[in-house]
Amino acid sequence: MGATLSWPDILLRLAGAFIAGLLIGLDRGEHAHPAGLRTTILITVAAAVAMVQANWLVVHTADTHVSILRLDMMRLPLGILSGVGFIGAGVILRRGEIVRGITTAATIWIATVVGLCFGGGQIGLGASATVLALATLWVMKYAEGFIVTGRRGTITVGFSADGQHQMELAGLLMTRGFKLRSQQFEVERDGATRITCNGRYEGAYPDWSSALVRELAARPDVTHVAWRDSD
């Protein structure tokens, strides 16, 4: 890239940012995450436009006999990253010990940095960062199942008024290898109870949880069983 910005240079940078945002956002949009395809594209392109503007000001703004202009090139990208931090915080959701949205927030962060790279003219660096981001979001998603065996889950079981309730459920989960982290116990007016357990387990998803749900649902004193696998 030359010292003087031309429209072909600018269009190349914006096109690279758009493609990178599109590729990174495909994974988020496919799984209906809060920051989906369009959000990721907008963030990447916006960061690129901001960097192009900063480059433009540095190249095309000259000193005059009245004043001497000094631009800090780091101030704008640092401000952009700080602002994007608020967007990332907005997609993180915490319920008790379950935290969701961390990967989406990290995706927003890397999309911003990629946009800054393309906008600043570092096409190779932006393309390399895009490849690494795609490898992390797509390839590592499948490899993680073999590398990380521990998973988190939440099971909710409803017992009739004459059910065995809490102790027996905790014992059953323990024999199945479920490490209990927290437990919520609710009693309804008719004496029925609802127990929600959060914890970790070792096993293949969804075979492990499906077998547990079927076993509990077959009991005569169980009125309701629900399982949610956590990220």
C-alpha cells in the first residue's frame, strides 16, 4: 500500500473486512447466537472504516503556518476496542453458575481487530487473523469434544407429592458421574416438588444425558424431566 490512499486501496480494504466479517459471522448466525451474521459484518466493516478514516487524516491533513497538527494513530483503534467491549458485555448472560455468550463476545472482539487490520492496510495480517478465527470457531468446535471431556449441564426434575425427592435424585446423579455444583429446591401447593441441579459430567453428548432423562422419566413418581446442556 502506498503512502497516498486511493479509492482502489480503500475498496480493497473494505471488501476484505466485509468478507472476513461474513466468514466469521457464519458460525454465529448458523447457531442463532445473539451477535449473528449481520452484526459481525457491521462490526468488522465499521472498524475498517474507522481505520481508513484515521489513515486518510494522517495522509491528507497538512500543517499550516498557523498550527502544527499531530495525530495519535493509536488513540482511535484503542477507543474502538473499548467501545466494542460494551457490545461484548451485552451478549454475555449469567444465570447462577452458568455463563453463556463468552464465545460470542470473543468473536466480536476478534472481528473488530480483523476490521482494524484491513482498514489499516495490513491485508495479510487481517487475512491470517481471519483464518485463525475460522479455525477456532469451526475446526476447534469439533476437536473440543475429544480434547475436553468434561461438560456442564442442568437437569430439572418434578416429583409428585409422594415422591422420594432430593436425596434419591442426588444419589442417582452421583452414581452416574454427575458432580453436583448447585441445587434449587421448590415446593408447590399440592406438595409436589421441583428440583434443579447444575453440575459437570463425563460422557458423550447427547447419549449420556438422554439415557439419564429416560431413566428418570420412567419412574412413577416423576412428573417432569428437562435437561439443558451448557456451553
